[in-house]
Amino acid sequence: MGNPDEVAGLVRDGMASLGVTHRPNDLPRDTVAVPFLSSSQLLVMPTGHPLQNERNFGLEAIARYPLVIQSPSRPQGAQVARSFQKAGIEVKVTVEALDADVIKTYVGAGLGVGVIPAFTYSPGKDIGLAVRDVAYLFDPAVSVILLRRHGNLKKYLFDFIAELSPALDQSVLEAHMGASV
């Protein structure tokens, strides 16, 4: 586990056969990123929070409350921070978290509200938390498979990738990599 740039470096250097992460900020030249999951964003908050029923809901409304986000050094955190910056809105970031699970933990502890990919929220497991769709405020979270350009993957890796996304069969991956097995 590491940030997307670290994972890309491991793939580039042959220390990992593939990486599953968000798109890195700096994709090494000999590495390809194959998107396999796009998820809209949700605002997560403690149940009963005023933003659950806010009528004039937008970035300005969210900025009135402390914010828990991923570190801006990670793609998701940078994207959330950029959305507020582009709108010229200052936010009070109380915690920079590693991932969505950590964001939900801090939000549940009452440290603020957070933005997370929709696929990371489970109403059955995330007791005490409420969400609101913010897909129109933030770009979707895109997960990618990182591969070495002109690399060779073993069959079990193709099988693993097919479990993540059946649309990514061997021929599709080979086309992205520019090499056959």
C-alpha cells in the first residue's frame, strides 16, 4: 500500500507486476493506467447533521463546516481541495486522512464532514453516518490498474484483473500495454 505515485514507481521498476490505485499525479513514461472503476462522490456526515436537509446545498454550504479530506498529496484529496480553490472558497480542514475509511471514522467522531467515493459507503456498515450525493460538485473518483508498458503478465494476473473488471480481458490489457504475453 502506498500513494499512487509510489505504486506507479513500484510497477515501473518491476517491483510489482501491477498496481491497483487512483491515477497517479505523475504517471511514469513506461507505465500505463487502465481505468476500471469510476465512482461518484458523496458527502459523508454524522446522522442528523444540518447538511442532510440543507436546501441551498453547494460548496459554500459545505465550507461552513470543518472538513475531513484525504491529504492533498493524494489524487482524491487534491481533487476536493482544487474544487474549493477554483470556486474561491476557503475551507477549514480539520484532518487530512489516508483513505475513505479513515475519513468516515473521523466524521463519525464528530471532527467534520468529508467527501468520499460512493463505492466506499455502506449503509449497513457505516452506522451513524449519513451521505448526500455531491457528484455535481466533484469529479468522480477513478481507480486504475497500473501496468508496465510492453510488460508480460502471467495468467493468474489476467484472471485477477478480470475479477476486478470483466471488461478488461487479456486482449484489452495487451492493447493498453502494447505487448502480448
